[in-house]
Amino acid sequence: MSRAALLVLADGRFPAGGHAHSGGAEAAVKAGRITGARSLEEFCRGRLHTTGAVSAALAGAAALGVDPVALDEAADARTPSVALRTAARKLGRQLLRAARVAWPSPELDALAARFPKGAHQPVVLGTAARAAGLGAEDAAHCAAYENVSGPATAVVRLLSLDPFEATAVLARLAPDMDKVARKAAEAARRARDEGPETLPAASAPLLEVGAEGHAGWDVRLFAS
Amino acid sequence: MHLDHTHDESAAVSADAHRADGTRRALRIGLGGPVGSGKTATVAALCRLLRDELSLAVVTNDIYTREDAEFLLREAVLPPERITAVETGACPHTAIRDDISANLEAVEDLEDEVGPLDLVLVESGGDNLTATFSRGLVDAQIFVIDVAGGDDIPRKGGPGVTTADLLVVNKTDLAPYVGSDLARMAADAKAQRAELPVVFQSLRSDEHVSAVAEWVREQLAAWAGAPAK
């Protein structure tokens, strides 16, 4: 594996559309659930251990070469909110575009041909990691990190939160991210051996509900 | 992988001159510039003037609303299926320069759904003087400023004023009321841009948007005649 390739893929400047999404933070700010660094950290920790754990396991499984069509179905089944399914496919399509240029591979081309309007983002992320020569745990780390770095960056813009404090939140969550990624890699290996139905299915109902409401707002900064 | 190949070809990546089915894609022209300088009004005027001679579509990049798209819809400058809004997460320059994927998808979806198209206008969200479009997204770009924003803007320069393929100085009818010196703006623009063209326009005058439309027609002719990238 190439550690540098992992940095390229995990970089917040990787041009895959993430900058326009808040990971539910915009809805949580409006609802008064995120008001500063402390509540951002609680929000991110909850997100990491629910949708983050699922995304990381999906990405890990895709990195191991588990059938992406089956994984995409598994992702759909684990995402009740239509708005979140739409956002995940949009982001998957954008990531795929960038990844195909960064790490050209027949598997990424095949994924684009099979899902012209986008597969779930974690599935694309894992396939991109695979094309970059990375493993399941790398892909899971990447998914876990962007699961919380997205909301943290968004809250800097939404609340004019001190960017140092937002970064400190991410640093404090690093041990949790490692834990989530390790468990996700185990789940990914199990999915490879026993089928994608064994993947974790943790959910965060408030994120789902918030996303549905957010999608109907007239004025918003973020797409999701 | 167990992917069934329903498509033989896969989607184009960014600036490729051809679409996945081998046909030549539409020319893409970006319009950028500060808030309130008249980008949307210019897009609307271009649509009204060109819609009978060209197959065209518009992508808007609002900062936090869908107002630009809704203005174009309300004015009925094009059928609604030819106008798409992209959301930019509070960073309009990112969506047209550093991370162009959402805009590329909007352009390609328009071509899929209402094509074939000759021209797609991509309007950026109102931004600052450093905002420019990536060459991976557009083939040419127009930077729109206005006389009421201060007649020192051409002198200050910046990537938009200096490098855009066409600089439009809008609202010339307001110059006497805001104390802007059009001759000075023209001289400063010439100094910043050398041979690159500048158009002074007022959408309230008889000439209206005709000079910009003429420039667009020239770009189209060059695009149609150019060898594939």
C-alpha cells in the first residue's frame, strides 16, 4: 500500500464535491443542536459511530473487491432517507469522476458504466481506494475521516466557529476514528466471506429526519 | 467484479470535446463577477436573443438560494427543463474552479436530457475579483463588472478582470449618477488586458446585449471549426 496515495484520497481538497455538503450539520445548527465546538464534537461522535461505521464498512468491503452492485444495494437498504440516498449517489458520481482521472482503472470505468448517475459514495470510495492500491482499512479510515471532517468544515462556515477549535474537535476524535476503521475493516472481511448482508446497519434517525427537512428548505448554504 | 455492462462506453471526464456517444458536446461559456453586477440579467438577455437561433441551456450557481435559477424561470427566458441550479456550499469559486464536478454533472445531464445543445451558459454565484472558471469546466469565460461597483475595478485587476476571455462593464447608463469615469475604466481595462476584448453595455439601451451575443457567436464558430481536443 502507498501511504501517500491515502493522503491524496483523504485530502479535503480532493475535488469530489464534498465542499457543498454539511453532513447534516446545517440542519443541526438550525435546530439548535450544534452551537459551538463542544456540541459539534458530540454531533460528530454520534455520526461517526452510526453512519460513519456503516460507510467505513461499505468502503472497506468495496476495497476488498466485494461486488459493488451488491454493496450499493446494501447502502440503499441502510439509508432510509430519500434525500440522503440522493446526496450519497450525487457524491459518489462526483468522486468517481475525480478518481477515474487520478487512478485510471477498468473497475472504476465499469462502475461508471453501471451507475451513470452515481453509486453510493462509500462504494465508490472503496473502489477508488482499491484502484489506488489501498486496502480495506485505508478505505475505512478515509470514510470515517470524511464522515466527520465534512460537518466540522461546514460548521466553521455556518457558525463562524474558530477553525482551530473545529480542527481540535477532529484531533480529539482521531482515536474513535481509528477504532471505527478497524472494526469496519473486520466487517468488510466478513462481508467478503459471508456476504454483504452481514455489514453493520447502525443508523442515526435524527440525521435522516433532519436531512428530509433540510431538502425542503428554500434558503440554505449546503446541498445536504 | 460482477458488473453487467449495460453501456459500452463510460461517461466523459471533464473537458473532453466529445460526449460518451461520440457526438461533439456543446460549447460551454462561464459568466463570473461580483454580486449584483448583472450576470443573471446578461444571461437572461443572451437567452432571449439567441434562443431562436441556437439550442441552449443554463446552469446557475447560487450561493445560498435558487434565486438566480428562479429569476430565469420566472422571466421564462428558456423552458424550465433547460435551466439547472447547482448548490455550492457557501463557496461559489470552489464550484467553478477547484472542484468542478457538480457543475460538470449539471452540464452533462442537460445535454443528456434536452440535447443536443449548441451552447451551455454556466453562471457563477456572485463572488470576488479572483474568481475564475476552470478550463476543465468551460471553454471560454466572461467576467461581468458594473460601473456602480467603482470605476477603479479595472485598475485593481485580479484574475477575473485580467484573464477573462471577455470583460463586460455593465450598467453604463448609471455612470453619470455614480460618478464613474467610463473612459478611465476603458483605459485601465486596456492596460490590464492588452488585446483581450472589453464590452461596455447597458441592458436598458437599444444595443442591449448585442455586442456580447456577437462575441458568443464568434466563440461558437471557432468551436464548431476547431479540431477535437
